[in-house]
Amino acid sequence: MKSGGHLSIWFFTGICLGVNGFLIFVTGIYETIHPPANKVVLFDLHANVWWGGILLVIGIIYSLKFSPARERKRMQIEGKS
Amino acid sequence: MNPALLLFSSSTLVHLSPVDLVIIVFYFALVLSIGFYLKGQANTGEDFFMAGREMTAWVAGLAFLSANLGSLELMGWAGNSYKYGILAAHWYWIGAIPSMLFLALVMMPFYYVCKTHSVPGYLKLRFGPGAQAISSISFAFMTVLMSGINMYAMAVVMKVVLGWNMHVSIWVSALTVAAYVALGGLRSAIFNEVLQFFLIWAGALLIPILGLIEAGGWAGLQAKILHNLTDLNVANPGSYTHLWSTLGHFNANPMGINWAGIVFGLGAVIAMGYWTTDFLVVQRVLAAKDLRSAELAPIIGAAFKMMVPLIVILPGLLGLALLRDPSTGGLIRLVPANIAWSDAGQAQGLHGYDEVLPLMLARYCGPGLLGLGITALIAGFMSGMAGNVSAFTTVVIYDIYGALINKNASDEKKVKLGRWWTILGVVISIGTAYLAAGAPSIMDYVQSLFSFFIAPLFGTVILGMLWKRATPAGGWTGLLAGTLSSIGMYTWVKLDANAVRYVALSMDAQDQAQNMFRALWCCLICIIVTVVVSYLTTPKPESELKDVVYGLTPIPKTEHKTIFHSPLFWGGVVFVIFVILQIIFW
């Protein structure tokens, strides 16, 4: 996408999901090891672990696929053609 | 007291952990960074107000939906689904999908070919400056009101969930939106809307997933709602989980509406008016890079719109089924906001309908997830605010300042004024946020606004596009008559409650039902006045109607390599899924 120069909106999205996913995943692992006194409903499903993991994976994929380096390369190719 | 401590001085539903705060602060930092990054790419009017008209179908489509996915959607409609049951899903399905597809496949070519900057701009091309002035002034008025309501809704959730001071929430969110929209214009608003779209889903999707697990699936949820509402002696408890089967009579469902109000008032007028003529959403599609992208964008938006009930309607229904007082184990019954927020309501610990989503969030989300959920709500509020403010600025600069005050303003001056009006729009919105605080239910208030301005506007635009005999005098008199008649009916009911039987055809009609029928009547009045006045006045010559009227506008033909390349095909797919959903939840 041209708009946004070398930084695509999908790159920002990847960074956002990746950082949030990482924080939630790590917190989930910590809570699994040290369960809190006041648990949320369905705590035993450990939603923060798997949901954080999913967000982290999606974030990494988007960040890499739309990284500034790749965008520059793609724009150069488009410019030549 | 330390000012920082004042922020946390009220009682709270949940307590944020440090990781939650990090997630929220990271979000604010990211949206501001995007604004600063895009500042250098908003130098011309086309850049600042139309995002350079270079957005892909996906970006324009997600922004199109996200601009609508504000706080009112997330909190207001979750509250409405608690109040009215699954009937609230009509606002996402028949109240959105057909009209979004109509915009994509019928109306978008006209908007796109005439290269207008706004919907009032189209009215100027079609009907002249009279219709443009009425439309732009009413739109500007409505957008700042909507923006204020968004801010108010955000402040409420911050107070209910976190105990944050409402004034601080309003000012912090408003200044953030003002900063990133004033810096990067529509492009910055669109970029942030796409980001907010993902955050909203990431933060809100867990509630229906975990809720359905707890309730025992859809069948378990239905059974629990029926059981709870029967215990509470609520009328028509079975109607809360059926979309159409209870719409035969006004008194057979919790909304007090019949099928005609939903199909004609909502589907044919309110929805068509909002999704095809409200410049807030149409502006995102006008920023598409070509006609095919502009046609595909609303179809992509419609596909995702069909799924929004998962994160909005389902949590409201789950609230009906599952919300219990942790200490007593008894059912929690949410009440109207004016009761919940009264001194007596607060003393009893009551919660309003609009609090159902934060309550469900607190039920399932621990540290980290809670921060993401709160961020999703904030993102929704900010995307709604930014959408309103960017559309407001464009209409003020092009359709009020540029058309009525200084017709020869330079492009550079428009951009400079655009930045200042963005800030001014936010300041006015802050004022309206305090106005909204007095409304009994957020969404009912907004629906009233839609029926005032959007419903008659649809009548004017659709006649203008499809009927070449419509004259400039017919256009603006019809629009004015429709708007005034809607305000008149609203005032009549406020002054005399018995007027509901005439306006909404039944004394059982609740606020939403009244809005639907009022919209239907005022749109019909607009159309009738436009037709009558048009026949009494002289039409424009056909040479002046080129590119703005059906039959006189050559639509560029796009060659589709395969059927999968065609917007018509994808529009058909979305429509079929829409029909299947109606049957499943009949």
C-alpha cells in the first residue's frame, strides 16, 4: 500500500498485536505458576495463555510480512516495473 | 490529595494490574506515534481531507466499519441486547447489510465518478447550494453531538470499571484524538481506525467465547435466559432469543415493534440513510484508490459487520443468562441508566444496561486480558470520535467555509483551517459530552438524531441519484420538510405521551420503535414534498446532471479476470450469508 510511506498500517497492526500478545502470554504463564487469590470465572481454561499466544503469533507474522525493509523492496520493484 | 490519586478515588468494578496499565499506555503511545509519522503526508487538501484517495479496498473497508464501531456500538448495543434481547441484532443485519451492499453496488459509482469531497458536496452538484447548506449544517451539528456521546460513553466505562474521574477521561481521550487527527488528517484517522478494528476484536472476542462455554452453548444460553426471565416475571421471556418470530404484534416482544417497523423503518430508511448518506462512513470509502476498491470496501465492511453481534449482542444476552451477584448468588438485574446513576441507585449498587459489557469483561478477564479489553473499549471510543471529528472538519471546510464564506480559499489555507477546526470540533464535542450525560439511554438518544437528519437526507439523495426530474427547489424543500417533521414528531411525543399511538402506531412502542416509525414518516414526507415541488418547478437541463444522476452518468466498466474479482459476486456471497443468519435465528 502506498499510503503511509515505508510503514504500512499492517506493520503497525502487527506491532500492536505482537506486543499485547506477548504481555498477555507472559502474564498468563506467570498466573499459571502463581494462581491469584481472586480468580476470574473459567480461570482454569487459562485464556490469557492461549489468547496471548494467538495474538503474539499473528503479530509476528504481520510485523515480518509488512516490515519496513520488505515494503521498501516492494516499492522499488513496483517503481521499476 | 495528590492529583494522580484523584484519578482512582471512586469505587471500582475491577482493579488494573501494572501489565494492564502498560497495555493501555502502549496503545496511546502508538496512536500518537502514527499521527506524528503521518504528519508529513498531509500537506494538500486532497491528502488531509481525503487521505490522498489512495486507500486499498481492505483499508477503506475496515475503516468504513471501524468509524461506526464506536463506543455506542460496543456499550450501547450490548446494553440494548440486554434490554431488548436478540432483536438488537436487527441493527447489524437487516439494519446494515442490505444498505451497505446497496451503497457498494448502486450508489458508490455516482459518489466516486463525480469526485465529490462529501455528501453535502454531492447535493450541491445535484440540487445546488440550498440543499448543500441544510445538509452540511445539520451534519456538522450531528457529528459533534455524536462525538460528544462517544466521549461520554468512554468516560462512563472508565468510571464504572476503573473508577477514573469522568472529566479526566473525557479530556485525555479528546486531546489524543485531536492530536492525531489534526496532525495526519483523514489518513491518520483511517490508519488508527484499522488498528482499532483489530484491537476491538482482540479485546472483545474472548467474552462470547468464554461466555458460550460457561452457558453450555447457544442452546444452554437460550434455556438460561428463559429460566431467568421467567423467574423475574418478565413478559414474553421466549422472545429474547428470536429475531423475527415475535414481530407479528407490537406487544409480543420487548421492543414493542412489529415487522413493518423493522423492515421499513429500520431496513429501508434508517439503515439506508445511515450507511449510504452519512458522510462519517461514506468519507472512508471515498478515500479508496479506484472505483473497484470503492465498491469492494463496503462489501468487506458488510462481511465483518455481520460478525459484530458476536462481540456486542452476544455479551448482552450472556449478561441476561449469567450475571449473578458474587456474594449472594442471586441474579443481577440491570436497570435503565437514569435509575442506576441516581443517588438511590448508586447506594443500592445498581448497574445500568450500558454497563453489561464491562461487567462481562470483568467476569472473564484477568490481568493482561483486562487491559486489552479496556483498550478495546477505548479504541472503539476513539475511532468513533475520530470518525466524527474528521468528517465534521471536511464538511465545515468544504461545504460551509468553502461554499458559503470564502469560495476562493487556497488549498494551503483549507489544510491550515482544517487542523484548527479539528481541534475546535473536539472542544465542541467535549461540551456535548456533558449534554449527553443527561440522556436516559445513550443509544436511544442517538437514534433520535438519526431520524432527525439521516432519514430525510436519504430521501433527498436517492431521489437525486435516481430521478432526473427532481429539481433544486424540490431537493432542499423536501430535505427541510423531512427534518422539521421529524423534530416535530419527536417534540409532540415528548409533550404528549399519548401521541405515541399515532407516531409509532401503538402505545406499546418503546423508544427504539418510535425512532423507526418517525424515520419512516419523515422520509416519506421528504419524498412527497420533493416530488410535488419538483413537478411545480423547472428541472435542471440534462447537460448539468451528467455524472450525478442515473442514466446520465457513464459508469466506468471494469474488466474482471475471474468471478472472484467482481464486487457483485462478493456482494452476493454476503447477502446469502445474511439470509442464512435470519433463518437460523428466526
